Amino acid sequence: MKLLISGRRGTLVVALACVAAVVFMIHSEQSYWRASTALEKMAANEELSVRTAELLKNLAYAHAGQVEFLLTQESRHLEAFGQGLALSESTVRLLELKFEQDPQVLSVLRPMDSLLAARQQALAQIEQCAGKPCRGEAVMRLRQLADGAPLNNLWASLAEMLRLEAWRIGEQRRQIGKILAIGRVGLIGLCAFSLLALLLYLHRTLKLTHQMQDSRRTLQDDRDQLKDEAAISTLMLTELTQHLLTAREDERGRLARNLHDELGALLTSAKLDAARIKSRLGGAAPEASERLSHLVNTLNASIALGRNIIEDLRPSTLSNLGLVATLEILVREFAEAKGLEAHCDLHPVELASSTEIVVFRVIQEAITNISKYAQAKQIWVQMGRDEGWIKVSVRDDGVGFDSEVTPRSAYGLLGMRLRIEAEGGRLTVQSELGKGSLIQMLLPVDPHRR
């Protein structure tokens, strides 16, 4: 749960950082366009100021030529007057084209058109009346234009426009400075927020790492505990299996002894009584003698059946002749019954009596599996000591099976493995299709039988 909460908080921090980055990008883009617009306006205003100053200079040049002409009546001053007028008219036309959308600029420039046109007419009239009587009248008109109030108003308007443009340029510079200051503050804020978000993310990551490490340690502790509990449970199951197997073998031994001592004695006594009665009758009662012979045969069969049951419960040869002889008899009888060729390589070993019966049962189970599934023609049974262990193996040349797939006799193999492990040993099974099978047991040596 803590990991989930920490993960959500880390995701929230990253999301906030992304939102802040997007907001700053939008703000930066808007600031860029505002600054670009302000720079364009400032460039236009600066151009207007330059053109206005140029217009003032040209007008002053034209006015100076006009005044010099009026004072000296020399034609060479008319040339300067005409050049000043031409330059002023071109500047006015350029300003009107550039600032046709600015009514304040147009309100200053339009009256100038009439003033310049009147002077151009006067200049043309003077040039046309050169050496004629009308020249004086043209000069008088030019003098009236030089002394008129509209010219003074024009000068004042141009000076006011220069002051206005200077103010506009100042305002635009202040606006650009404000935009840059806001962008700077935004950049600093974004950097600070990004650093804060990074620190929070690193803190959450470190905390999450510690929590994951704690979770791993807790999980490992739980696994170790479960492993210990599983080991204890396995040990208890092994001990329980060993106890059950021992109890079953003890019960079989007890049943075998009871059958041998009590049932065997009763059947033998009945057989002897029947034989005694038959000998006393002689040939006096042929039918009775026949019945007694049948009874004796039935008792003999019962005694043989009882012996077989006793041998199945616990082989008497194991106690009387030992493990090697018992295994040889078991393998020989199996080979004779199934028509197989048996190979025995058995050596006396040091095993406890309880372990000997386990080895006998495991080999008996292995032989039973061979008879059911192997379709073998030969079997090999070996037993001997190998580097501190008792090594017992059963091998056949049958059809074998895939060891990666659970065979049909899986429960038989499981029972064999549990029997061997209960005695502190190991059981391995090796088999391949068409190459037979090998069952091998390793058992510890019984130190009390050395």
C-alpha cells in the first residue's frame, strides 16, 4: 500500500512538472510575440522619427533657400529652395505610404501637402516670370507664404510628432523590458520549480527504493520462514512416513508370527489328526478314507497358502539367511516366473534390520514395475559398498520411459523414494525410451553392524 501511495505521489509530482513546463512554454511564446510586436512598432516609430527629422531638415533647407532668395533676389537660391521642396515632398509621400493606418501621423502630413504645393506653384511662377513684369507679383506671393501662420503651425506639429514618437519609443522599450523581466522571473520560477520537482522525485524514488528493499527483506524473511516451515514439515512427514512404514512392517511381522505360530499350528494339528484317523480306519471304510485323504490335501494346500502369505508379509529368509540370500531368491523366482535372464552381483553389507526390509521392499516394487511395464528380457541387480555408502541398483533392458514425463508407476516410484529417504538415503531413477531403466539407491552404512 505504501509503495502504491508513493508511486501515485511521484506521478503527481511529474504531472505538475509537466503542467508547469507547458504553462511556461505558452507564456514564453506569448511573451515572444508581444516582444516581437513591440519591436516592430518601435522600429516603425524610430523610422517615423528619422523620417520626421529628415523632413524637418529638408523643410529647413527649403525655407533657408526661400529666405535667401527673398533677401538677395538671386536665382541660385531658388535651386536650393526647389531641392528642399522636392526632398520634403518625397519624404511626405513615403511617410503617407508607411503610416497610412495611423490617423495621427496623417493629420500632420495632409496639411503639409497644401503648403508644399503652394510653394511649388510659387516657385514655378517665379521661374516662368524670369525677366518679366510678373516676377514681382510671384516674389510677393512667395514672401506671403514665408510669413504665414500655417508654416509655424506645421513646425509645431512636426516638433510635437517627434516628441510623441520619442514617447512611444520609450513606452515600447519599457514594455519590452517588462516582457523580458516577466520572462526572466518565469524562467527562474520554472527552474526553481523544476529543481524542487526533481528533488521531490529523487526523494520519492529513494523512499520507494528503501520501501522496496524493506519489502524484499520482508519477503525474503517470509520465504526463509516458509522454507524452514517446509523443511520442518518435510522432516515431520518423513518421520511420519518412516513411523508408518515401520509400524506396517511390525504389523506384518506380528501377523506373520501369529499365522505361523497359531494358524500353522492349528492346520498342522488338524493334518496330523486326519492322518491318524485315516491310518486307524485302514480299508474298513473306503469312502471315509477318501474323504480324509481329500481333507489332508486341503490342509496341505492351506498350509502352503499360509506359508506364502507369511512370506509375503515378511520373508523368513531375511531373518534366517540374510539380505543377500533373500534378494537372490526373490530375483531368481521372478526370473523363473517371467522367463527372464537375471544377473545378480550381491555383496554382504552393513545395514540395520529395518533398513534391510526397506531395501527388500524397494527391490520388490522395482521388480513388480518391470513385470508390469518394462517388457524386459534381462535384469541386473547389484548391491555393494561404495565410498561410505551402500549402493543398490536394479536395471533392465526394457522399453524404458521419458523421465521428463510422469510415468504410470509414479506413485510406486514416489513410495520407493519416501522409503529410502526415511532411512536417510537417496533414490535416483534414470530412463530413456528404448534403453531401459535404472533405479539406484544410496544408503548410509549402519555403524552398529561393522
